[in-house]
Amino acid sequence: MSDLIRTPVQLYRFLLRCCKLLPSAAMQKHYQHAIRQSYNSHADEDDPERIQMIIQRAISDAEWILTKYAKKK
């Protein structure tokens, strides 16, 4: 999955799709807002290595969150 995401926009769209998998609307809104804030705060990043590091970290965090809530069902 992570090898398909190469740009910040692809990451942003992927993370918003992940939000739809969360159990409640309130949780979805919370994480959508957090994703938007993080995207905006890193918008001026131009170091390709740093961008890839951010992408990898965001994907692993998203997987952790989805796993956490999947176990509670």
C-alpha cells in the first residue's frame, strides 16, 4: 500500500479515505480535521527525503489507528 503513495496529495486522499472506515461520525470528523491541519502545516516542505519520511509515518499511524478501532468492534 505505501509504495502506491508517492506524493503529499496522494497521501492526503488516502488518509481521508481511511477516515471513512472509522466507527463514528465524530471520530471521522476529528481525524479529517487533524489530517487537514497536518497537510497545511507541511505544505511548504520541499525536501523529497523529508516528504517521504512524513508519508511513511502518516501511513503507519493510520494503520495503527484503524487496527486499534477494528479491535474494539
